[in-house]
Amino acid sequence: MTGFRTRFAPSPTGYLHLGHVASACHAREMAGAQGKFLIRIEDIDMQRCLPRFGQALLDDLQWLGLASSEAILRQSDHLPFYRATLDRLRREGLVYACTCSRAQVQASAQGFAPDGSPVYGGPCREAVHRPNGPYVWRLNMEKALTRLGVTPSWQELDGRRIVGQAAAFGDVVLGRRDNGVSYHLCVICDDARQGITLVTRGADLFEATSVHRVLQELLGFPEPLYAHHGLICDEAGRKLSKRDGAESLRALREKGLTAPELIALARRVLSAGEIIPVGRNVDR
């Protein structure tokens, strides 16, 4: 292989910060000179994703000199595609409707998943009829793993074969109340139809790969390689995030930093950042 097809997939819920610069540059570099670097806008969150942030992030990427090798994909333009994929899983009896509120999910939780989310306790799992009120669609993880006959693993670019922990996530949400789809569903659909051969993303999504591999196998999608990079953290040790007020790329620009300086800074800080988990089951 002379190059990978990679992607940078930000959500327009705020302005880009230094962590985004590092992630975008990592994806671009991993594509290589002969590969393809794609930009994808993950804007399915109708309440938090705003057009002004979408345009701002494209402006920032252009200023950094990072251009998509192909047309930019916006998830909000393809909701029928994701819903059709969810319908396929529903017809196969692998998902079910759940009316539980967030408080009910917390109250019935059976511990926490590897990514820190509560594991759904299953009050709605055996419901016979679709409810009349608001509901989400959950993957019946036990049934899915029984169908596959094995818990899917994945290959990191560094050569490690990672043993998945999908069962520990329980019945994850694949269809939200507001738009009928979820991140887990959309990301694997997009990676497949865009032909992504190397998924590059932060270590905070390392564990979620267990869920994504289950969905890829259920739907017959290709298995890409993965390269989870370290995270840029603040002085308190928290990952930089828009919610926690991380200084935006625009603010850094206003302070006089140039694009090459910001890219160099992101690379330097990233090299000393948090590394992906290495203490759990792996096969060389």
C-alpha cells in the first residue's frame, strides 16, 4: 500500500482548538504522500451543531493549509442513509426500542463501560411492541455477539491486535430521540462508504472501537486499521475540549501565532501527551 485513506471528522459545536490541530495533522501525515486525507463534518447533533461553527472550522482548516482530497461529507445531508442502515439491523432483530429516561438508565445501570458510560440495565430489552412515546434504538449486544460467534478485535497501526470488550458496553444507543441516529452508527457507515483504510483519532475513542468493530462485522463492512494518538491535556490533566473552554485556534491566531507555529506546537505537545492504553489484552 502506497498510502492510506484517512479522515478528520470534527463536530461544529464550537471553534477548533489545539487538540483539533494535532488530530487533523496526524490524520494528514498518516495518509502519506500517495494517500487521501478527507474532511468529514459530524453534525448530527441538531441542538449543538451550528452553521457558524461549521463555516468557522472550514476557514480554520484552510488557514492551516489542510484541504480535503475529496468532497467534504456532511453527516446531516445523509440521515436517510443512516436510518436505512438502522432499519436493516431492526429487521434482523438486533435492535430494540427503549423509553428509559437518562435518570432511569442511571438508576438501572449495571456498572460502567470501559469508556465511563453507564451500562444499560435492560428494562426495555424484552418489550414486544414499539412504544407510543419518545424512544431510542439500542443494540442488543448479547444477541449481536451471539450472531457473530466471537468478539471482534482490531489492528492498531503499531502492530498490536487489540482484543475487543464489546460486551462490557452493554446495549449502546444506535438511534437517538432527536434525529434517529447516533455517533456509533454514523461513524462506521461513513468510514465504510468513504473507503477509509486507516482510522486516526484520539485515545479517548480507543475503547469505543470495540463497539464499532461489532457493527462493522454485523453489517459486512471492511475492517480498517486504527491509529489512536495521544491527547493534548490542560494544566489540570483534562483533555482539551470546547465544553471546558479550551482556547480556540482563532484566539491563538489573534495572539499572533502563525499556521506553521501552531502546527509545530500541536505536534510538540502531542508527542508528550497521554498515550493509548497498553495494559490490557493485546496480541502481537
